[in-house]
Amino acid sequence: MGRLIRGVSKNARFVLVDTKDIVQKALEIHDCSPTVIAAFGRLLSAAVIMGATLKNKDVLTLRTTTDGPLSTMVATTTENSVKGYVSNSKVELPPREDGQPNVKGIVGKGTLHVIKDMGLKEPYVGVSTINSGEIAYDIAYYYVTSEQTPTVIALGVELADERTIRCAGGYMIQLLPGAEEEFITKLEQKIQAIRSVTELFKGGMDLERILHLLYEDMEDENHERLVESYEILERKEIAYECDCNKEKFYKGIISLGKDELNKILEESGEIETQCHFCGKIYKFTREDLREILEN
């Protein structure tokens, strides 16, 4: 299970997530290469962060369409779960000169779609440009351009080996309307000064300690501490979980029409489908489809 905490301070709201277990399960389900899971894990973490306040049956989906080798990624989150898939889980690129996965290279440039289904007649669809390929920067760019919300976001995934996630997660801080310039300046200085989110996790920090680090030791030019008090509003667990079932796939299968169904059954004897999100296979025989075939 992943962990999430969220809350507010005088000038900002924040969300922090530990998604190690979520990214590990995604790696196992989709059999991703190291660089693919580095990118995909960041997107899954971003979806959990952005969906932190979802309630009931609300759904948020992030979809990337880019010109890189990893052309499409999808992450869908609800109140307590997240799932996703990638178009090319096996593609790989050499690491960067510093030894880190070349996430920017494998993602490339393109478009980010943010789809929020809140149960209204039509879902909200936000579109933004993916320029950096680093995911965190592109999510921050989306917030600034599409929602006019200044945002700091950090995401990270590190592997212990090709099949094991050592740590994964991230944080997001969004300025509230009318945020004080002094707070903004000190926050920017703090973000630049602290280690990467994966280094913080590797150092043994939990989400609460990372949050405290983000707010502590902010000093002005007179060396007076400017620690801003904050309140944690919610702590919860998030799982990589798929809600697929045979009935949902049945509805998709029958949309093929009677003639096409008969053709496939004559050739193969059964119709086999597989869930993109969890890999589960569903098989349909002529008996399963008898009602539609005989009407």
C-alpha cells in the first residue's frame, strides 16, 4: 500500500506520497524496463498526488502522448486506488551521464491530458504541453498554464535492481491565492537546498519528516526563523488496484456485433480479452454470448 498525507499552511496547501509499493506492483504487472518504470512510476505518483481530494466515484486520469520511445502512458486514480498502463513497457535507453535513468529521453515531447470525471454530464479535460519529459516539471507547467496555480512538485523513482523498487514518491506544494512573496522566496530556496525526494526516502525519512523539512529552518536576511505552522488534514493509504470484471468486458465484446462475434468464434472457438491495467485475461465462449448471438 502507498501512503498519502495532505494539509495546509497559511500560504500553501501540500500533498506528499510514498508510492514504493504501488510502483513495485506496476513494475510486476507490466514487466517494465528500468527506464520505463522510472517514467511510469513518476506519472502514477503524480496521479495519486493530483487526485488527493477525490471523493466517492470521482476519477482523475493523466494521459501522455509524446514523440519519445515511450509514446503513451496512462494513470487513473480514484479516492483510494490508482492503476495505469504504458504503450511500450520494454523499450530502454542508456542511462544519463550521471547514471540516472533517461526519463526525459524516453518520454520525449508532446501532450498531457488531465481528465477529471466528477460525475457531471461531461468530464473536465485539461490539455498542456509536455516540453521537458521529466514529468514533474510538466505537471507544474500544467497547473500554471491551465489552472493558474503556482506549483512546486518533485517526483522520484529509484530501483535497487531491475525487478525491485527501492523507493518512489513525491510531494506537491501549491500556493494559495494571495500567498506572501516572502514565503514564496523562502520556499524556493528550501526546495533548491534539500536533496532529491528519492535521497530523502533513502535516508530513512517518512512523509511527515519530509513535510517538516520543507517547512523548517526558513530564515530571512536577519536570520530570524520563519517556520510557518501547518496542519495535516488527512492521512490515507492508496493501493494499485484495478476494478475490471468480466461484465465490463462483456459490454465491450457485444459492441462488435453479431456477425463479427460469429466470425471470431468460428476461427478461434472463443474470444479472449486482456485488461490493459492489470493484465487479467477474460475468455468468452459461444455459450457466454448465446443471448446476443441468438437475438
